[in-house]
Amino acid sequence: MRVRTLHLTAFRNHADTALQPGTGITLLVGDNGQGKTNVLEAISFLSLSKSFYAANDAQAVMLGQDVLEIGAGIAHDAGREFDVRVTVRATSGDKAIRVNGSALEKLSALVGMFPAVILSPEQGGIIAGAPAERRKFLDVVLSQTSRSYLADVMEYRRVLRQRNKLLLDARLAGTPPARELPAWTDELVGLGSRLIHMRERFVDGVHTEFAETYRALAGTRGDAAVRYITADGIVHGMETAEIAGCLREAIARREAEELRRGATLAGPHRDDLAFEIDGRAAERYASQGEQKTLLIALKLSEYRFVSVRCGETPILLLDDVFAELDRHRAARVMHMLRSTAGQCIITATDEALIGEAPRWNNEHRRIIVDSGTCREASS
Amino acid sequence: MLYTSEALQQLVEEFARLPGIGRKTALRLSLFMLKRPREDVVKMARALVDVKDRITNCSVCCNITEADPCTICTSAKRERTTMCVVEEPSDVIALEKTNEFRGLYHVLGGALSPLDGIGPDDLKVRELLARFPGDITEVILALNPTVEGEATTIYLTRLLKPLGAKISRLARGIPVGGNLEFADEATLSRALEGRITL
């Protein structure tokens, strides 16, 4: 997909901003707080139906205004054009999304339609943060590429809440769990094993590419690896039914502890990803720059995975990615970005940070963002 | 006070309790009632009281009925060996409209949902088990395809299996008259999973 035109009205500090990203790389350059990230955030609304970092939609409405609008002309690889409009009302928080004039009944229908891969400082947590951030990463990628994963993950969360409520009730009352607990366990295991299977297949699909991309970016012999960590007994290459068997046993083994804590203690909501460089855990041993490089390698692998799975080239959004990279790594990242087929939007406070700038023309554009306005830089 | 009449205010508040009715619609409905002839309004008021006074639950299938046991449970034309378990009386009405199902029903009155405080004792599960042993040899679990309906299906299957009846569930899939290309992918992938050998 390509965003041809973007029009922001009352969106954060953009009162009325129109811009046309290039077909290749678009560099948004400007000082801190001018509204560069806000442009990426607006595109995230078009792709994921929400902000990539803020939990509250209504906060994106410009102060003193009631309704924000993000309007975009988007073209699919095959040339089909879409007019997408997102509106959010500050007072009620009501959000509406219209595609070619018709409102989406469910906002989740948008997920996967216009795929995006986003890399922002908030996502540093994928490498070194809490496991929840890595699970969120997996869920976002897989939901974009598989509607049935999205449906399973939403049902799984609901079943988990229901089952936890039974366990909590039993803990608070000091009684054995309700007799319908096994039914909830069955449903949890059924959905959970499908999620684990899909996540395993994702990691399987990207791990070679991830290692190669890391090596190319780092310019060293360092071997990077990514593994999915799940309930004990589940090994690589198992089918859903075998995973279900192992998950069921894992839950059974924790029965007493589940009752003591009043929560479900095994399942995809407890799983994790492990990143390693030369066999050593990245979260403990990798430097800031190495962690950043791992993250870029992961995101570029995700980019290719999404391209293949969606049959649609995603848009790549890189927010402030170059800050922690040395000159050589920055140049290699830029080189890779230029060789990807799709559109890429980058923010930076200074053009010098991106290492090796392309020639600015219609394909690669440089746009100056200044207190909520955008203008093309004269070359 | 919002209105010039307390009676009107009262009616608006009553209408506003109905599902899907906001205060604006409630006011419109109230003013509409005000304009109608008295006898029409009385007729409607009586109809409201009648549903409350005359309808009870069938002691066998727990569906809503005026006669106990209900007309389906006592009908000689129904197959007494097949039973369809549903969540609500509205599900019975929907299934009856198909004219396909000639067996008996059992209305649970909801589905398991710990978050709403609903367990087996809040559903008509004891009444369901009381119908065994009997003539029933096949049970069709026709609960909603929600997380709660699914848990209830699993729960009932575990309970009913040992009783020896054949147990089935409704197929999940593509709506009739729908185009494959417009089916949402989650429905399509589950329909694919539950495909039928020809």
C-alpha cells in the first residue's frame, strides 16, 4: 500500500496539515515537539485503527477542538484506490472510520487492510522490556496478517477473564473452584493452543531472516537469534492438538498455585520471546546500540513477513530510529530501506543523523515539520 | 422539572428503561401514546400486564408458556427422542420458524459467565438433567457462538455424555445466500475447519 495524500485536521498540534509522502522514503525533519511523530501516529490510526502508543484516542484531538479528522488517499499495490477517514470526538471519545464513504461497523475490520510496520522509541521494550511488550508485538503482527488470529486472540482474552474470575472467586471464598472450571479450561486450551501454534510459526518464519538482517546491519559476525518461550513440554514443530495436550498438562500441574493466586498461570498470556546475540540474552548483555539493531532487524523481518502474508506491501514508519546508531549502522539501515519495495516514512531531528541521504525528488521526499505545519524542503 | 406534566415524566422514564430506547425516543413514544385514543392505550396496557400475569415457565422445557407443560412439550406431533438446547426463548422462536426441527426444546435461560456471576445453578441445568433417563436419544446443543455459549456447550457435553445420548452441536459457517468473498475471515477459517466430507 502507499499513502498518496494525508490530511490532518485538529490532530494533536496539526490544525490543518496536508502532505503528500513520496513513493519511496519520506524524511520528516524538525526539532523536538514540532509534530513529526504525530504524522506517523495518524498513519497508525489508518492502519491499526488506533495510535501506536497512546491508549486514549480522545487525547489526540487538538486542545480546544471537538473533532479530529484524519483523511487519506491510499492505494493498494494493485492500484485500487481508497479514501479513508478517521474521526474522533474529544468529548465522547467516539471514533468512526469510513472507507470509500461507508462506515465500518467494527473497527477491527480495518486491521490488515492497510498494513503498517512501526518502529518507535516506545518499542524498545520489545527487546529489553517486560514480556507483555513482546506478546503485544506478536499479537499486533499476527492480527494484521491473520483475521482468524485476531478473532482467536479476542476470544482468548475474554475466556481468560472468565476463567480468572472463577479462580479468584474460589480464592476469596476459600472454597474449591466451581464445578464448571474444567469447561473454561477446555475452551482456554483450545484457543490458547491455536495462538501458540501461530506464534511458533511466525518465529519459525522470520528467524533466519532476522539473523541475516542483524548480521548485515551490524557488519560483524555476531549471531542473533529469536526463540518463542512457552509452556514446558511444547517443542518446536508440534501441531495444534499436541500443543493443546501439553498446555492442558501445564495448567493441571499448576492447579494448586492457580487457586492460591486466583489466576491462570499457563497459556499464551504468559509466554515470551527471547533474543540472543551469540547465545547470550540480549536484554542483559547487549548494548543500547546492539538492542536497537536487534529491534530494526526484527522490524525488517516483520516487514517481509507481513508483505508475504498480506499480499500487500506494508508502509514502514520509523520514528527517531537513528538516534542511537553509529554512522555505519545508520548508513546500512538507509541502504536497506532504499532496497525495500514500499513506502517508508522516517522522522529525525537532523538530516545528518540518517547517515547517507538519498537524492531528494518525487520518489524520496524531505519534509520540514515546524509547529504543526509541513512543507517540502527546497533542495 | 423537565416536562409540564409529572405523568408524562413518569412515562418517559418507563420507556427509557427499555433496551435500545434513549430518552429522546422515550419522549417521542410517550407523546405518541398521548395522542392515541384511550381504548388503544388501555389495550396496550392490558397486553403488557397480560404477558406478566399469564406467562409462566414450562416445568419441563423451561420455555415461556401459558399452559404448563407447554404446547410443544405436550404435542403428539413432535419427535420425543430429539432435544434442542438453547439459551433463550427467542432462540426457540427462531428455530421454530425454520419448520425443520420437529423435536423438543430445553431453554437454559442464558449461558455460563463468571464475570456476570452466572454459574450452572443460575441456568436450568438441573431441569435439563431431570429429563434423563427418558425418551431422549439425541441432544443438539444450539447455543450462541460466543465465548460463553462455547463454555456452556463444553460444560453440558461433559455432563450429558455419560447419560448415553448422542450429542451434536450446530455447524459454524457461511450464511446461506452469502458470498464466500464477503464472509469474514474468522468465520471462513472456522467453516474450513468444520468442513464436511462428501
